[in-house]
Amino acid sequence: MMMIFKYDVIVVGGGHAGCEAATASANMGADTCLVTMDMNKIAQMSCNPAVGGIAKGQIVREIDALGGQMGHVTDETAIQFRMLNKGKGPAVWSPRAQCDREKFIWKWRQILDNTPNLSIWQDQANELIVKNNEAVGIKTIWGVELRAKSIIITAGTFLNGLMHIGRHQVTGGRCAEPAVPNFTESITRWGIRAERMKTGTPVRIDKRSVHFEEMEIQPGENDFHQFSYMGNYRVLRQLPCWTCYTTKECHDILHQGLADSPLFNGQIQSIGPRYCPSIETKLVTFPDKDQHPLFLEPEGEDTNEMYLNGFSSSMPMDVQLKAIHQIPALRDAKIYRPGYAIEYDYFDPTQLKHSLESKIIAGLFFAGQVNGTTGYEEAGGQGLVAGVNAALHCTNAEPFVMKRDESYIGVLIDDLTTKGVDEPYRMFTSRAEYRILLRQDDADARLTEKSYTLGLAKKDRYDWWIEKKNAIKHILNYCNNTSVKAKDINSALGAIGTTPLRMGCKISDLIGRPQVGLKYLANFIPELKEIINTPTNRKEEIIEASEINIKYKGYIERERMIAEKMRRLEDIKIKDRFKYKELHELSTEARQKLERINPETLAQASRIPGISPSDINVLLILLGR
């Protein structure tokens, strides 16, 4: 007799998307079940054990501001932290942390085990159950039937996964873990399109065999920055990363092995990541380069295993090892396992609503790599949104959708659902047209109150944001309304090489100068020093946020005005209002793409590749505007 278990929400897959989805829906009160093949590898960092990076760090800040978990887990398990792009403007500052791989998993497991309304079921999904075009459950390989009002698919690289090392092929979703057959077919039979993608991972090296004296050390930073606005600070021992370069001799060996490379012998047909290419792809794409940078990064506090970032490869095992031995610092390197490539199924994300619910099957949500993305952060952001909306779907509530000027997660989901993907999607700051508004320092200002109203962010998260908000407001009010006399401040300005005042001015005008900071001025203005030193939970963070608001006020206000103009188009709903095939005033390409995507708003339509401004004007006229 088949056993049947009933829930509100079922999450299929225990990776980064699945963990955020499950905790989000459970924290919103939905009775949730997370289905995973191995409870001991929940939130496994399949590739580099690092979180954040350019634009990705902003996503993690947003997950934290919304009440998600990735930022907190990262801070608890970080073994190196850095703020990238500090030499540029704050719009592109991006936090990044190297994590302890095993401790990351167990911290997540601890969170899941202690989340109310959340159950874990160790099993493998085998079939999606659909009735009347609505997802109602799944069947597993152990003959169990799980029923729910909402189903979230976060299967990562496991759907028909196939791994490659040279001409060797092994089915699997990850090294030493089985692939999931059949489940894709149980989804595509309902009209949902699936395609294939490819990604890869580098060789793992025993640090005892490395000549570190021939590498350049890359230490972390030990200032106040971190991912979560609430978590603990630098809990684990901090470790350095190391850099070196490939050599001509290394390249020669790799060139000799290209005939056996799955990427170039026709063995792999699917599309791979352009922005994180394999080492053999770098050689073919950049034949004039004699060397490429490599980063040797620790996998944990208590392990000898290290990750050779920049050397992703699916070359034969002997070729990989011979090539690595041509690098002076790695001439005696011993490896734990070679790099490999993996092909897997993903589903066309243009068939999703902005809530990440399928347009074809009601109650079916998709998040993570199954939507054609790459990266833990992109997966986690999607997972949180899918979890929230799956919980809302259970009560027929309005979906939660973030706009492009509200979050990088909003940009990510809009890009996926509007433009689709032709390669694994990775977030960059350049993808966001409002990146001055989407800084890493102001994620809570943009999102926490929304999330608290929604029921996801809890009261402690909300109370901390209110405390921070009031502290920033107090500093800004003082600086905008308090003047300083030239005779009282000119000596201080001269000491740092900035032009002295001819007459008094507001403190905020002084802080607007590149050389002048709040903390420096506070040394000469006792009342300002008292205000910024007011005891609070994250004093340094508050000072930095206040200073950014003052220095970049003009840019922020201008970008906000542009965003508000675009919102007028966001407010014009056009979904299901036109039979695009019949609108011969539009170009053929526009008719075809609008028919296929059926955009929610005029603004979304304007972002579809191939839709011209004249096409938008036609729609405006037809709307009678």
C-alpha cells in the first residue's frame, strides 16, 4: 500500500535554492516538506566553497534583509572575508567570503532542524503528480506519495545529470552522487520545455604538496563588514588564499589533450558558462595569452583540501595532472580528485511568472539552476522568492514580486522570465540599470519592512532595521542642518589636502568632498563625535551607510527619478489584453515574442529582446493612452 503524506508546500531538492525555499515557506506558516536525497549534504557547495562576489554579494545581503538564511550561515562559517571593488564607488562594492564547506552544511542542517513547520524527507522524486493542470504532489522512488498545494522544484544539476572527464562519462548529479532520471519527463509531458546546460568544477589539491613560498598570499580583511546584519562576527579562524599563474608549458600540455576534451570532440553538446570558462576554453578563446591567473583557496579550517579556482576542466585525468605539474608552485601537487564537467536539464524560465510559478501548471514553482542560472547566490535568491510565493499560493494571496529598482533578485527574476537564457545566467552589477539604488549597504532599507509586512522577516530582524534606520536619520539630519565655521575647520581640511573654506557651510557639504569622512570630521566637531559614537549594535555599518547617503545624494536622487518614470510603464498591465498574432501593426518578431512570453506589464514587454520602442508605442496607442 502506498503511503501518502500531506503538506502545504513540498520542496524538491536540498541545495541552496531548496533550503531557502523551505525555510521561507515554513517561516511564513506553511506546513513544508523538504525532499532531499542525502540529509548529510544539504546546501552542499558543489563547486567553490565561497559565497558572494561581484553582484552576488548584494543578492546575499538582500536574502538576509528579507529574513533568509544564507548571509547568517556564511558569517558563521567564513574562513576569509573581503569586500571587493572598494577602489570604486559603493554601487559596486561586493562582499565575498570563503567558507568552511562541512561547517556550512551543518549550520544549514541546524537551521532546518530548528525551523517550525518544516519536515525533511530523505528520498528521490520520481514523478510529478498533476490534476486539472494543477500540481498536487510527487511520487518518490521508494513508493511514497507526497501531496501539497504548492510544489517547488529546486533539483540543481541532478536531472539526467551526466559527468565528463575526458572520454569517460558517468551518470550523476555531482561527484559520487546519483543522477535523477524520469523526473524531467514527468514535467515536460505537460508542455513545459526543457533543454540541457553544462557546468564544471576544478581539481582539488592536497595543500601539503604545495610550494606556497612560490605563490602570492591573498589575506582577508578583518574590518566590520559581514553578510548578515544580525549574525556573529568572524567566528572561525581566518585563512589566506593564494595566487599563481599557468605557464606556457602548462598550456602546451593542455593543447595536446584537446582532442580528448569533451568540450571540443563533440561529446558535450549543451551550453556552458561564458563568464566562468574551463581552462581549455580559455586557451582556445585567448590564444595570445601566455598565462592565466589561478587562485588556490582553502576548503575549511580542518582539512588539507584546497580548491584551484580558475582551473575548471573536463580534460582527461592525466592531462589535468601533467598540466598542473608545469606550474612551479604546484610541481609536486597531489590531488584528491580531478575536475569534471556535468550536463543537466533545465526548464525554459520564460514559461514562469515573476512569482516563479509556472504559467502552464498552477501551483508549480521552479528555482535555482533548473531555471538556467549558475551560482549559490542566484539560487538562494530565487529559492526565497519561490518559497514565499508557494506559501502565499496556499492561501490564494497576492504574489510577492520585487521590481528591478528594488533588488538584484528582482533584476534576476525579471531577466529570466522576460529574456530567457542562452547560457547559464550569472548576475553582474552591469545587469542592473539602478545599481546606485541597489547597493550592498542598503538592502535592509529596501526590503526589510516589506518582508516584515509579508510575515517572513521576524520581529528581531525588523527591530534591528528600525534601530539602524533611526540612527542613520539622526546623523543625516544633524549633518544637513548644522553649519561649521571656516575658522574652526580649515586647519583640519588643510591637513588632508582639501581646499579650505572661505565661509561657513553645512557639515553635509564638507562630507560631499572625496577626501572628507564622518569619522575624520568628528575629531573636530564634538557634537558629531557624540552622535556617531552613540552605542548601537552595528555602529561602523551605520556610519558607512550615512556617509554614502551624503556623498552620493545627487546620484541617488537622480537614479530614483529615472526609476519612478519607468514605474509608470510597470503600472500598465497588459497580460492577456491582446491577441498579439493579430496585431499586424507590430513587427513579426514582436508578435512572436509577445505571444510566447505574454508579459505582465508594458515595462516588461519593453525589456524583451527584439521589442523596439515603436512596438511599445503601438501598444500604448492601442491601449488608448
